[in-house]
Amino acid sequence: MIFGLMIWSPWWWLIIPGVALSIYAQIKVSSTYNRYLEVPAGSGLSGAQAARAVLDEAGLQNVPVEEVPGHLTDHYDPTKRALFLSSENYRGNSLSAIGVAAHEAGHALQHKAAYAPMTLRQTLVPATQFASNAIYFMFFLSLFLNIAKLATLAVVIYGILFLFQVVTLPVEFDASRRAKQQLLRLGLIDSREHSAVNKVLGAAALTYVAAMVYALLELVHWILIARNSQRD
């Protein structure tokens, strides 16, 4: 965002909806997660136990479930074939903990099934890491590049980030779908608890939608700057 506003343009306002949606999504996921962090699951299982049950039922006994520090640092690492849960979700037995843990286990199920969008997203990771790092150097590059070259570079960077976010959406939604199916099928939550888990995972999914919208608006913003600079 900072670099999108670094050079004034008539289209600076384009990124405002993306920023607003991102802020709303963060507030929504935080409030929803914290709300159901206080509601224990009827099964009494911790997030780690719920994830283990989902993985074992899918024949993924070789995928470890490990605890990591931090808040909402939960993730599945396909390169290590391991699932990592933040302490509050690893040890906690709340509906939030079980929902998040099962969602991450859902990624392991995708990996086993060679889910195409997940495979594509992994292929895009190196380029996305490069693009993310390049954003932080754009201020310095602006000292050496003219506006046309800088705008072209920004279009490439945000094009990569937008593509990655587009591919991420089906991956995240499908992981949540798999998680909710398995939680119900294995009896880890009942039909009443399903609504709460659905809200937690739905709020989390909104953050990915917001990231995609933001990347799209930044991409459009820089495309307009590039086109305008070519006319000058």
C-alpha cells in the first residue's frame, strides 16, 4: 500500500476499498475466533487431538502435528509434510481451536489427493516470495528508475501476487470444506457446533478474499500509472 501511494496519481483512491476490506477482515476473524475460543467443544478434544484424528482417519499417520509459538501461526507445510499449530490451538479444546486445527489438517488431505490448485500454489511460491520481497525495495528502486520502468516492475510484482491470491482461494475454501466434513463424520463436533466452526472458518476465509481484492486493486492502480507514463 505504501508504495502504491508513493507516487501521486489520479487513481490513488482505487486501493482504499482494498485497505478497508483488509481491516474489516482482520477485525472479523479476530472477533469471531476470540468469541468461540471461549466455547469448549463437547468432545473435549484439543486442537491437536482433533487434527490427529482427521489425519489418522485419512491414513496420514506419518504426518506429525507439532506445536509452534505465536498467535494464529497455524499452518501445514507441504515441504516437510507436517502440521503446525499455535499453542492456543494445539492445547486448547475450544471450537475455534478444533476448527482451525481441522482446517490445517484439510491441507494435508489436499496434499495426499494431489489437489490441483494446491499443487499450482506451491509452484507459485518462489515467484511470490520474490514479488513480496521486491515490494520492500521499490522505494530504493524509485531513486534509479523512471516512472515508466518502476510502474512496469510494480505491474509484474502485483500481477504475481494477484495470481497467487486467486489460486489460494479455492485451496483455502476446499480445506475448510474437508475439515467440516471430517469433523462431523468423525463425531468430533455435533450439528449445533458445526455452525460455530463454520463462522470461524468463514471469517478466516474472508482474509484471503481481502488479500485478493487488495492485490487486484494495486495491480489496476499500477497498470493505470504505467499507461499514463507511456503517454507522457
